[in-house]
Amino acid sequence: RRQRQMCIRDSLDGDGTNDIVVGALYDDDGGPARGAVHILFLNSNGTVKAQHKISSTTGGLTATLDDVDELGASVTGLGDLDGDGAIDFAAGAWRDDDGGTARGAVYVLNPAPPEPVVLDDIQKGTTTLADGSSSTTATIASVDPTRAFLTFSVRGNDNSPDDITVTGELTNATTVTFAREGTGGNVTIEWSVIEFISGVTVQRGSTTLSNTVTDIPIAAVDLSRSFVLMNSQTGGATFGPSDFPRASLTSSTNLRVTIEQSPNDPIKWQVVTYNDATVQRGTTSFASGDSSQTATVSAVDTSKAWLVYTNTTTAGTSSNIGQKLIRGRVTDGTTLTFDRSSTGQTLDVAWELIEFTDATAVQHASVAFSNTCLLYTSPSPRDCN
């Protein structure tokens, strides 16, 4: 891949240290040879303290690049045009076809790095959806919903989707709401709300799946730093193709949810942009006889990598949940492994691998559950009671 680079003789971020802009005109983000520009913000000792890529799919570029535009064929500093204290620069796209074949174009770009991620607080708790209830709420200390996201897990003793599948959402600044379609049995929910001062933005919504493919418009995000968290509630007495939606970001402005059979049931979704992270994404398919599949990824530090995934499934055997539930693992720095306990029907997995570039650390483990009721805690399991 041919590249052209220029060392700007000024500080792009205003810290007094010279930074580097590199053009990668044959970069294929979004399509063949659309091009890209990489900005390397340097420490005083010459090491890279932050990096920012601007391309067709990342970096907040508002213009539309076409195939073979070759952004980054040339770059040059322009001085501080907007008075923000950072040097702006121009990047040439010498084969841009606006107005005629290969007439070329120049883009004026602001190189300011994304604001760093600063954690504010983590609130967590346990909530019970009691037998006879279809919803419950938890009250939290006030948060900024645009900078906070929710994660949770569900535990219950029921084989009916309408009783055991639960949606959760940050309803407002002080309320988390959990809901299901049924009312049978107790369901225990362990939840966390993570809020940030800066560096993280969150979009969220509620959508009813009335079609097998649902496209949800979102505000433009940087795909290289964004990921999806989705949960769903479903009806019926057995688990099948209407109980497993799959979510993926198909562009910087579109969240697509697919499902094999439309349930007319709600999902809750969050699109999280985390500035101090890089995100890889892909899909993996299981044939009816496959018990496991792997996906190869660009090398990551496994101690800083978090895997999230969702899957669709065809009908299979209605009483066999082992065909439909998938386990995903970061096997090593370049491999993801997905497996299931039973075979017999096809399914498709959409995955995102988030590697944190700040101080965030991720721990991984795999444990086996016997027929006896145990809670797996560190350093050893204990009885549920």
C-alpha cells in the first residue's frame, strides 16, 4: 500500500510537541481505495500518546467519499483556521469525481483528538421481578443518560420465554426499568449503570420488531470506536426463531436488527461510542451440524478486550435450548471461538470485539455448572443458599 506522509512542524493538539499526519490513499474503509488520513499525536519523547483516523467510515468525516477517491494522496498544514488552538490541515483526494472524472478535491480537516475517557461512577444493584409482576424499577442517583450505559444479567427457573426474557433500559436520569411479557415466577436481575464525565456518548432507544429486518437510524458515530448493547423480551412457551434478534452497525448512521421470525416484540438498544477503544466487528455462521466456529481478528491485548455478540437462529427442536444458545470467548489475541452444546439448526452470530486503549482491564473466565445449584464466585463456588 502506497502512503504519503508529512511531519507537521507544529503541534496539532496545542501541547507544544510536533505531531504527524500520514495519508493512506489506498485505504479501503467503506469501499476500494477511498483513502484515509491517520493522525499521530506524540509525547515529548516521540512515542504515540493518541491516534485518530479519518476515513469514509470513521473519524467524523461529514463528506461522502466514493470508491477510488484516494483521500490522503497529499496532506499539508494550514495553521489554526478556526481559532481552537489546534493546527488544521488539508488532505487531497486526487481522483475525486465531483463535477467530472478525476477532477480531484481538497478536504480541510480539524485534527483535534477525541476527548479522553474519564469515568464518573458505577452504580450497581440487584432487583427482583416478582412472581405475578411484568415490570419493576430501580432508582439510582441522577446520571447523564447521554454518557451512561446499562448492563445486566438475568437469573430464573423457568423455560418459558415470556417469563424469563427481560428487557432493561435507563428510562430517565434516575430510573432503570426492567420488563417481561409474562408474569410467572421470580426473576433476579443484577445490573450496573456506568457513567462517564467525558469520552463516552450513548444513544438509546426502544423498537418493536415487526419485520425480519429492521433498520434504526442513529446519529453518526465513529464505527471504529462504537459498539451495540441490545436486549429483548419475547412471548410464547418455547424458545424458537422469534426469540433471538441480532444487532449490528451497518453504517455510521444505521443500526440493523435481524430476526428469523418477526415476533412483534420490543427490544431495547444502546449504541456506545467509547473514545479510548478500537472496535472490530464481523459475522460468523453455523451450519446445522456445527458445534463451534472461530473468527480471526487483528491482534489484540486479551487483558483489555471485551467481546459482545448476538445471534439469530432457525427453528430447530423447540425443546432444545442448547441448539440456540451460543458461548463466545476471546480464545487468544487473534481468535474468537463460538460454540454450543447441541447441533441441529443453523444460526448467525454478529460480534464486536472492543479493545480498550485506556487503563480499563478485562478479566476472562469459563466455569462449568453441575446439576447442583451453585453460585460461582471468586475464588471458589458456594451454595446458592
